[in-house]
Amino acid sequence: MIIAYTYTDPIIDKTPDAFNWGCEIEAVYQDIGNRKQLENLILDSNKNPPNYLLIRSLSEFGNSLAEATQVMAKIEILEIEIIAIEEDYNSSKFKIIKDSQTKEKLRIIWENLNKKYHSRNLQKSHSNNRLNTLPPPGKAPFGYLKGKDSYVINRATSPIIKDFFERFLLYSSVSDSVRYLEQKYNKKIALSTAINWLKNPVYRGDLAYKNKEIIADTHTPIISREEAAQIDRILKSHRLVKPRSTSANYALSGLVKCKICKSSYKITKVTNKQYPEKYLYLIPTQCQDSVRCKSIKYAQVFEEIINIICRDFPVLITNINAPDPQFIQNQLAQEIQDKEEILIKIKPLIINNILDEETAQFRIYKINLEIAQLKQKIAQLPPDNLEKIASTFSNAQFWSDLSPSECRFYLREFIKVINIIPVNNKDKTFEITLDFIFATKNQ
């Protein structure tokens, strides 16, 4: 007769599916969280011992090497052959150790088991931190200090990082924000560090763990949800253009392409000694046609683009076929409220011993994860005041009042590509079409 045993710690292990043992099993004793079935296995084996006991790892017999070896002794004294798949362990191989090779193999097994227990204890410690929504181990992020149960604002450094976020929101440039910190505060950081700051949930008041799980609203944020959503949109727009164009000084940088040859355009500044004015030109960078695309005056293209936006954007918003963002936000907010009510109901279940503390904590943690995901969905929704935005964008004066960086931000917010269609290279005539982010294939 062959039986099997599995143990799962719900805090760090996934609940296993049916395990393929490779042979026919008479019975499977399965424990989750405690080892009551292991006790039943030993009691049943005293009455009717099986020939073999299969287990994935010897570590499942206990929470330490001492516990595991005690259980193994109880089972093996009943003449039951233990077969551990991960350790390649068979009781009969090590019942009598006759040579140094077998002794060394057993030593390695115990050594690896100790390492496994150490690793699992660390994982469990980190998981318990997550269940109790405690900060992960290590130094607090810049701008925070570690409090007793959560991060707290560091009054000495938080103004620096707050200023960093405000600068990025103003100019949408990572490199500019890095230079700004160095000039104003003598704070030197790498570009990669700056990008990590912009993406880090901790500055939004959330805890993020190494397993990428996020718990919302665990401490005081440095930036608001609205600012965080705007930062996410800016970073998303940066992904649509080449890295060197993300924070360029010109509004059209990285957006213009030739509709025919698919070449992108670079922006070049030209000066003439006879004239004090400086001229900007859009020049194709990868045109492979026999009749090459010609350079175009930047100001001429920009003026035409603003005219098209003023003409087409309000019509696009009016005809857009998409769910109302406010309706979706209300639905998600109701889901959050329902889950928060479940959290309130769990506490009496603990008091009345209907749920044990560990199970309740695990359930609370899972609900908090779901709430964080719903809040993230709300943050990713498009603006719910598109009609008002369309009214503003259709005003040419609005665009003339913007700085180049502000103009760049708004263009990337709603435009994927600006297409140049050469009409006559000799006369340098062209047409322009805009691919709006909100447009559908039929529009």
C-alpha cells in the first residue's frame, strides 16, 4: 500500500493542484496551515501501516529540521519506507550507513534542509509583515522614516522629493528634474533612481512588496492620487516616443512621421548670419525613397497642427464611442465600498472565534490587495471632463499661451502620431493628419 502526504503554508505557498506522484496512491493526507492530517496519518499507520509514504520534500514534516526528524523517526519505526522526491531520499538507503559516501549524501540532505527552512522562515517573516501591512525590511525610501507600524514623513527630506515631483509635473522631463535637484539642493541622483521615484507606489501612500503586491493607503502620501495619475500619463506618453525626445524642448519632438516612407522627423535649429532670427526645421531622418522627403518649417507645421486640433478635437470627443468614465468610476467606487464593509464584518468573526487570527489576517490582506487594484483602475481612467477639455483645446489662444514643455505635454496626452503627407516636394507642399489616442478605427 502506498500513501502520500503534502503540507502547504497558505502564507507563503500556493494551494497545490492535484500532484502527479507517478504511481497509484491509496490515500493522500493533505494539510494546509497546520499538521492535523499528519497526526491522523501516524495514528492510522499505527493501526494499518502502509508500505510506502511519498512526500514532495522532507521539510513538509515540520517547521524545523528537529521537528522533521522526530516525525520521520515515528514513521520509520513502523517499517514504512519514506520517499522524498526533492531530496532523493529513501529510508532504506540510510537505515544503516556503511560507507562515507552515504554519510556525506545524508549530510548534504540535512544541510540543504536547513537552508530551505532558513529561506522559508524569511519568506514567512516577510509575509507576516505583509499581512500586518508593515513596511518591508530595509531602509525607508528617500523622503520617509520607518515608524513603529508604517512609514512616516521625513520633514528634512520630504520637501526635496515633493519639489522633484512638482518640477516633473511642470516640465515633464526626468533629466530636467534631476538637474533641478542638483542645482537647488545639491542632491545628485541617477536617471534610473528618478524614474523609480516616479513609479514607486510608496510616494502615493501605498506599500509595494517584492512580489509586486500593493496595499493601498498605508501611510501619508507625498503626492496626491491626481498627481500620481498625471505622472503615469506622462510616463505613458514618453513610451510612445524615442528616449531622446521624451524631454526635448520642442512641442513636436518625437511625434512627427512621414505617412509615406514612415521616416521620423528630427528638429534642427538653423541660423543665418544675415538675419538675427533662428529658424526651426523638421528634417526626415530615415527616408529611403528615390525622391527624398524635404525639410519643412517647424512653425508652419505647428500652426497647421493647432488648426486641425481646434477643428477636429471637439468633433472627435462628441462622437467618441466609449463608456462614461464617471459611470465606471462610480462602479469601481461601489466595489471598494462593498469590500470595505466585508473588512468591518471580519473583526466580529475573530472576536466570536468563528475565524482564527491567522485565517482572518490572510483574508483581510487579500481584500486589501483587491481594494488597491480597484483604486489603481480608477487612477488609470481617462479624464471624465473630456467635453470641457475639448472646449479648451479648440481655442487657438490656449495653445499660444503655453510654454513649449506645456504644449508638448498636452500634445502627447491626446496624440499618438502626427503624419506628414508630402504633396509636392518641389514646392514643399504637404498635408497633415493626426492620430488621436481616443479615436477608433472608424473615426
